[in-house]
Amino acid sequence: MWVNEAHPAYRRGGCLALGGYHVALAVALALAALAVDPAKEHAFITAFLARWGAAIERRGGSRRR
């Protein structure tokens, strides 16, 4: 997956510390179309983001690259 870091929406999200969320959401949206039937995509995305959020809490914060 490629993230356009120059896009104004990404830069704005990064300023608000939402960059990781937007990447996770983009991944969830892309995987949902491949992983489940269209009727189950919303549940898949919700579960994906819930597990992503729980993993961050278990790690004790965000990590830098």
C-alpha cells in the first residue's frame, strides 16, 4: 500500500496524530473487500479497528520508526 504523505488530508491528519488511524482504516477497507462478503464488510472493519486499537493500548502507546 502506498500512502500519499504529500496530500493535504494526510498532512492534516498527521498534525492531529491521526496518521496511524488513517493507515489502519485504509488497510481495513482494502482487506474487507477481499476477506468477507459485502454484507459483512462493516463488521469486519469495526472488528479490525477494535483489534488495532487494543494492540496499541497493550503496547503502551505509539511507536516511532
